[in-house]
Amino acid sequence: MAQRWHDFYMLAGTAAATLVGLLFVGLSLHLRAVLSRSEVRSLARVTLANFGLILFVSLFMVIPQGPSATSPDLIGSGIFSLAVVAPSLVAAGRSRTRTLRRTSSHRGSVRVPSATWP
């Protein structure tokens, strides 16, 4: 890896790790909403997989090794992330309901159900 990309991958990995931690805090604070609604669980699963993928790619790129050793790590993490995210994406594509519903005549305004927030 070129030395000029080292700081970028360090920053991306740090941000991903921080956001994974915040995701766990948010999910634990709203555990009832997460357990009662499948779309919230799916969104949390996809978000965790994406942040995890960014974290692992950053870690693999920062480890001092040659490109031939990095390639299988990156391919493996991409396949794992796809395997985790694919069921949620298929379920979302088949779903006929929407999580957020328009309740106002204003263009772009969206109302989030208040039962999920304290």
C-alpha cells in the first residue's frame, strides 16, 4: 500500500469503529423497537455489516503486507459482508410496506412513528 493512503485508512477505520460503537448504544437504548420491528432489525444488520466491512478493509490495508496477501483478505471480507446483507436486501425488495410514511402535503416531509423514540 502506498504510504500516502495510510492516514486515510486509519481515519476510515477509526470512524467505522466509532460508528459501530454508537450503533450498539443506539440499539441498546431502543431495544424494544428493535425486537418488535423486523425492518429495524434488518436496517441495523445492514448498517453493522457495512461499517464492519469498512473497518476490516481499513485494517487489512494498514497491515504491512504485500498486495498478494491483501487481495484474499479484501475478497473474503466483501463476500462475508454480502452474505450478511443479502437476506435483508431481498426481504426489503419483497416488502410492500414502507417504514416511513408521508403524512403532510409538504414535499419531502416524512413522519417517523413516535413509538420508537422515547
